[in-house]
Amino acid sequence: MKEKNNKNEKNNNEWKQIIRHVYNDMGEEIQFLFPNDSTEAFLTSIWKASIDTLDSREVMVIVDNRHNLYISSGTESLVSFKNHEYELKNGEKMQLPLKCCIHTHPSGKAYFSDTDWNTIKTWKSDIESCIVLGNNEYLAYNPQSKIAKRVQYGLLEKESRGEL
Ligand SMILES: [Zn+2]
């Protein structure tokens, strides 16, 4: 049992390292309000971890005010670090307001669930940007200005034109 836990922990660290690596590569170019090309590459690395590496488990990534990352997975709630408590204990203490809070919806639809929305309402003065990732789509939202950016990628066929 103990060994199995250690294995999972190792697996955890590998996918987290990939996300951190992509983030560090982007450096200053990243914009969370609102996502540019670099940010989209970072978002894609989070989506891939959630779907491919973790077999469709939800992933959450928080970017705090010092640009440090706090990564968690397998949670339904927007700000839970259950089983990932070490993320909050190692390194620097999380600094508010958060630059961005990103999470995935492995079901594929990028929207804010009731739980998400309640969390956003509670945290709105402490989060500058909330992003939810779906399959070839994302929604980025600034709780202060209420401005959102929604992006959807797909094949545009003659018959469907604008409807993906
Ligand atoms: Zn959600």
C-alpha cells in the first residue's frame, strides 16, 4: 500500500513538472487577461495532463501574485488541495490576489458549474482571472470587470459555417 502511494506521488510530480516547465518557458509573455498564444500553449499542457496523463481527472493550477504555481488534481472544487497539501507547504506561501485560477472540465465543456460560480463569488476580490478548460475550448473570466473571453477551436465546414 505504501509503495503504491509513493508511485502515485512520483507520477503526480512528473505531470506537474511538465506544466511548470511549459510555464517557465513562456516567462513574461503569458497573459491571463486575456489568454494570448503563449498562454494557450500553457493551457494546452494543463489540458493534456488532465486528459492524457491523468486519464480524465480534473486538474487545477493556481498562479499566485508572485507568479508561483500551485497544482492539484482530481478535485471537483475550484480551490481544493485535498491530497495535494504539500503544494501549499513546500516553497513560498501563496500570495493574494491570485493572477489566475485554471481548472479543467474533462467532460469537455468550458463553462462555470454552480460550484465554480459559488467559489468565484466568494473569491472574486482575490482572483484576477478564472479560466476553465474544455475540449478545444476555454472560457477566461475577470470577476472584477465581468468581461469574459471564450475561445473554441474546430473544423469549420461549409454547412455549419460559424457553428462548431
Ligand atoms: Zn468547474
